[in-house]
Amino acid sequence: MTILELCERIQDTWVSRTISGSTWGYPALGALHVLAIALFGGAVLISHVRVLENASHDVRWIRRAGLTLVVLTGSLLFASGAVGYYKSFSFRVKMVLLALIALHTIATYRQRPRKLHSAIALTLWAAVIFAARGIAFF
């Protein structure tokens, strides 16, 4: 099975049809996704800016809650138009950037936070935001 065939199957599920066929489903889910991004992004931003400023504050629970909401709402949004997202260059760039963020997080997880690690993470997150905005246009 190719990735495109998998996307077609995802798009043919009842969840996808319910979201894309609803008047309010997709817009409401999109709004929740943006709010989750703000929650998660704010927590990530705070933690990395604090490292850059040599301060500390525990925001792990906010990051976990935000990440959970971002993944859940993003997966549902993807399911509602999987084929279109699969064909989007910006979506593919976003997925690569998210994979790089995951690798960076795994590689630096047990290390003492450093300014370089935080600068790299913030740069990657900014790139994800630009790629995500590009999905609507490219």
C-alpha cells in the first residue's frame, strides 16, 4: 500500500466524513487546534526562553497537555482531508520539521539545557509555524 492509498483510506473513514461534512466540525476543530498550538507553543517558548535567560521554571505539565491536544486535533484535521494534505508541499515540510524537533528533543533530553539547544528548538518551531501557514496556500 502506498502512502497515497493510505491517505485515501483515512479520508474515507467515518470520522473524516463526519468532520468534513459538518458545517461546524472542521472550523471548530481548526480553532481548537490553534488554541492547542498556543498552549503548547507558549509552554515550549517559555521553557526555552528561560534557558536562554538562565532561569528555570517547570512547565512540563502544560507542554504535555498542549502536545496531547495538538496531536489529537491535528490528527483529526489530517483525517478530514488526508489526500489534500498528502499532496501539499508545505504539509510535508511541516512533518519533516516536526520529525527534526522530535529527534532534537530525544538527542538533548538527558542533557543539561543549553542556549544552543534552545536556540535550535525555537528556530525549528518557528519554521513549523511558517510551514503550517503555507499549507493553506501551497
